[in-house]
Amino acid sequence: MKKIVAIFMMSIMLLLVGCAQAEETKPEEKVRAVKIQKVEETKNAVSLNYIGTVDSKSIMDYSFKTGGKLKQVYVKKGDKVKKGDLLASLDQEDLNLQLSAAKANLISTEENIKKAEDAMNYNKDQFNKMEKLYEAGSISKSQYDQVKLQKDTSIATYNQAKSQHEATQVNYENTRIALDESVIYAKEDGIVVDIPHEEGERIAPPAMSYVIIVQVRSMEQIINTGIAQKDLNKIKEGTKATIDIDGEIAKGVITNIDEAPDLSTRTYNAEVRVEDKNYRLGSIAKVSFDIGEEQGVWIPMQSIFSNGEDYVYIVKEDRAFKRTITLLKNHEDQVMVEGVSPEELLAISGMKNLNDGSKVNIVE
């Protein structure tokens, strides 16, 4: 019996020693360092986010108002031009010859009209004298008729000379204008985007075809973006926007919203004027429209995780617990959410290796 009791006691001691060793080898729970922020209900700006593309406010096509040989183009693609800069010119040799001929014709018709006017005035004066003599019976009817015919003929000659002078004057003015318009000047600041023709080419007159010589886009840039119908009551002309292209931030404002939607996307195109920035045409832009302020629980975007559902970590005492949330609105790096309450402690840094219920150490 004593032997049995001894064996039993020995077994108990071995069991206790084993448990003690098991406790000694059990790893300690890792403590994660996190920063926290007390959740508060605040008022923050609200924005609507869209994607758009960079375009120019306008593209101006420059052409000649007369035909001729393209003598010189003074710019190249990509050049920045200012209002009044010389862009291109035609060969002016033929036009100068035409202008000289037109001026000579004009001078000739001016002389003709002066001679015709003098003759007309003389014949009118003679007729007036002969008419009084005829009324007094001092000359015959045939003499009277002859003087009247001379007067009428001189009046017709003067009118014809006057018409010829007016025609040559118009021709001279048109030739002078054609010479003036054989050079093209920039009408506004911009950037050259295309030069379809080369120096030496014959340019057809405008009456035959419209020929673009230089194409210049305006310096004023816009972002084109499609606005959903549901947001039209929140976005209007004058609404301010923040533009982000690859981290380059600019301010903008809506200058126009189409009255009718695009048939393929069913969205309404909005033009956003870019302020104080110059992006590459065709760039994709993130556009955030500021639509006012809203009261609610706003938390930093960096505190939110997602793996099919959006969640954050709420710290209670020395542990962090996963909390599913609903995203409502956002502005810059702040998001308004449902699912957390004021006064709760939100983990905002050090959450990368957290799990639901992880032990944490709050740091400043």
C-alpha cells in the first residue's frame, strides 16, 4: 500500500513539473505600438470626385485670305507664340506687281473723271446760255438740240468715268488688303500644334478650299469631365474644383456645363478652367468638386483598410478591435463615415500588423 501511494505521489509531481515547464515555454503575446486619435463629430468640406482629360479652351486655325506660294513659316510645332507674333507669309512679288498695276489704273481713272467732270461742267454752262437764247428766239431749234445733246453726252461720259474710277478703287483696295493679308500674325497667346504645309507649296485661294497654314491652341486649359445627372443639382457654373495630375495640384472652376448629355455615356460634359498650371494635352486628371460642408464623423483616410469591406481599428484599454464602417463622403485626406462614434479611440498609425483583438501600446 505504501508503495502504491509513493508511485501516485511521484506521478503527481511529474505532472506538476511538466505543467510548469509548459508555462515557461509559452511565448509572450506581442504588443504593437500604435498612435490613436479621439473620434469627434466635426464639420468638413464635401467634394464629388470625377475623372477628366486635359484640353485647350480653343484651337485657332490660321489661313491666308488669298492664294499664292508659301514663302516662309516663322514658327515650328511646340513653339509658344504671343499675340502679334509673325507666323507665316506668302511670296509677295506677284501681289506687289498687281498692286502697282491697280494703283496706276486708279490714277488713270482719277484723271479721266476730272476731264469728264470739266467737260460736263462746260457743256452744262453752254446749254444754260443757249437755252436762254432759244427762249428769246435768237437761235434755232436744231442749234438748241445740238447743245443739249452735247450736255447729255458729257453727263453720261462723266457717270461712266465715275463708275470706272469706283471699280479701280475697289480693285486697288482689294489688292492692298490681299498684300496685307499675305502675312499671318497670331491673334492671341498660344502654342503651335500643327503646320500642315511646307515652304514653297502653292496655296489655293480661299474660294477654292480652306487651307490651314498654322494651328495654335490657346494657353487657357480646361478639363473636360462628364457629370452624372444625380449630381447636377450640386454642381453648377462657378463651382470650384481641385485638379490632381500625377501629384501636380491645381485649382479650377467650372465655366460651362452642357445642356444635353452625351448619348454614349449619358453624362453632362463640364468644362473646368485650369488656373496657374499648364498640363500636357490629353492627360488624365482627378477632379474634386467642392460642394459645401457637412457635419459628421470625419476620420483620416490613412486609418481605413479594405479587404472586401471597409474597416478601422478601435482601441479599448490595451487592445485594438476591428470595426466595419461605411464610407459616406470624402474631402482631400478626410472621410466621413458611419460605424464609429465620438469619444472612441481610433488607431491612426501602426495598424499594418494588427489583428482583431491585438494587444497594443499607445504611443504619442
